[in-house]
Amino acid sequence: MSAELKEEIPDNHFVFRSIRYSGWSKQNKKRPQEACFSPVPDGLSVNWEKHCDLQNVFVILGASKNIGNGKYKDFREFRAIKFQVSEIKNIELLEPSDIDVVHNPQPGNYSHSLVCYDENNEEIRIKLADIVEAKYDLIVFSPPNPPTIQEKIEEFRKAEEEAFVNSKDVSSPEEPGKTSPQ
Amino acid sequence: METTNDITNFKVGVETKRGCLADSPQVIRASEFDFYRSETKYFDQLRYKPVAQITVTKSQLVIDVDGKSIELDAKLEKIAKEIEESKSILELNDDWDSFDAKKIDKEVWFMAVSLLSKYAHYILAEFSTVIQPPEINPVPNGTIDLSWRTKNGRFLMNVKGKESNTLASYYGDLYNNEQPIKDKLINDSIIKHLAYWMRNLA
């Protein structure tokens, strides 16, 4: 499917937000820090469940690199939160404010989507964190079957490195690890 | 974190012609004394005069960062500890979250902890209330979050960078959206109704 083709995300669908272990509250390990819901630069990155199941959320993480040190991310350091789109859009707010969930496919990650809202709206961030705490046991997931995830990541990395070597003389390809599997 | 001692209080009372105290003398804080002294009319009306500068010592906690220091009343020890621990935020490099996060500028951190200290002191002085320490967290856009959850309420204040028009934005309520408070701070002057609301963070 083309990365340019954007779909409408229905309200009854689900999206995954990945958060590293260090991004959870020190006082309450069931509540993420509000900092994890900072919608920058263009929105909060999520994966649309229709095109990416829970296992693949972690494969995508493990197949991508840290921008700072160029090393692959360790998917075991993350947990994934599963939000229903309507739950995000219908957060009760003091004043009306736009919250939208839009499909934003990226090369190698067609499921990529964005939750868009004003980055200065602390009310949304504090309420998202508290939704997670209240529903922790139902919506927060650790990597399911890590050996299988690792296997898929290795396959992807290998394929990507081979593609990089093969295309080296043809054009200027993307560096391995900068794209992710769907 | 260092501890210092300071003389901060005055004993005041009604002075008679003989120079004795007719009523029970009261001890007031130096900051309050300055207020009484400046409000001459009020001062005369009460006939209260300073009769002694008493040597009550008060511990203070001092946190130093790069030549700048923050002093906290000993009663705010938990907040001082949280500020001290949050210095580690300054060691984060760009991409600290693996998703291209910005490094936290020292000025932003200092603004955040100064603001925290200022409100905590004001609430202590005005309402004799010691608020709980917040979690001090870095945010990927280079700002700092001060985050509270207490028995009575929740509160989030985001302290911005230099390039922002506002110093901070905040939201709080007493859970279930009760008594919400939401606004922006343009500068670090104390907003009295915000400080009053923040008593809920004790």
C-alpha cells in the first residue's frame, strides 16, 4: 500500500502508544509521566491497530534506531498502551479543544498515526495519564512472546542491510534502521 | 544541599510609657515585620512596636547549581530533595528518549525549580501549609513538567523555554473535574488564587 494513501480512522478503532519504562511515574508505576503525552513536533505518534497488531508494535520499535547513538532500540524497554480513538477524542475538558486522531503513514510504517492537540493543553496530558492508571490492567501491554519478536526484528534488519548493500551503487538509499517494517 | 542558620524573627508588643510590654508579645516573621513597618498607619493603630530582634534560628536548605542557588525553608525538605534529585535532568543529551527529544536547558530547569520554590514558600508563609513535592520530569520538547497527585487533587504545570511567550501553563482539579483551575503564567509573580488553590497539594 502506498505511504501517501491516508485513511479515515473510525472512532471505534484502537491505536497503540509505546512508552519506555523510564517514562513512568516514580510514585506510581501504573501511571505514565504526562511528559510521554507531549504531542511534538506534529502530534503524538501512535500505531493504528488495523494495520499493526500488538506484536508488530514491538517489532517496529526493535527495527528502528535511536537518532542520538545510531543503535537499534531495545523493544523490551517498552510497554504499549492501547487507546480507543473515541476515548481520546471524548476526554471531558474544561473548555472545548480540538483533539483528533489522524492517519499519518510513514515509509515502512503504514500504521503510523498522530493524536493531534495543543501542546500547551496540560489538561489533556494529565487526563490521558490518569486514564492509563485507571485502566492499567486492561490497556497496558508488555511485549508478547519476546523471542518471536526478536526473530522478526532480526529478519527485518538482515533484509534491510542486504537491500542497503545491493542498492549502494544504484542510488542514495535510506540507511538501514531508518525505516521500519509494517 | 547545605544547611544554614538565619535570624529571621522579631518580637513585637505594645510598649507602655515605662517601656514595658503591656500585652503578651508576639513573634512575627521578618517578612511580615517589614510589611507592618511599611504600613505605618496600620502599625500605629495596633500600637505594636518592635521591642527586640530575637535570635530564633531557622534552618534553610540551599541548593547550588552553577553559581546560582535556591534557598528553601527546612519545612520544605521533601521539595528540596526532589529538586536535588532532578539535577540529573541536566545530564540528559539530545534524543534522551530515543525519539529525538530536546536536551533540557539549564535556564529552563532553574526557572522550573525557582517557580516551585517560590510558590511553596508563599503557601507556607500565607497558609501555614507545606505542599507535597511534585515529580519533576523532562518533556521531549525541552520543557519541564511539575506533576502532583495528592489525596485531594492533581496538578500539572509545564514550565517553558526562553523562546516561549509564556513562562508556564497549568491545569489542576480535585479529581472528577471538580474545582478545576487552568491558565498560563506570563512571569514568576505569585498569582494569589493559584497559590490558594495549591493548598490542595498538601
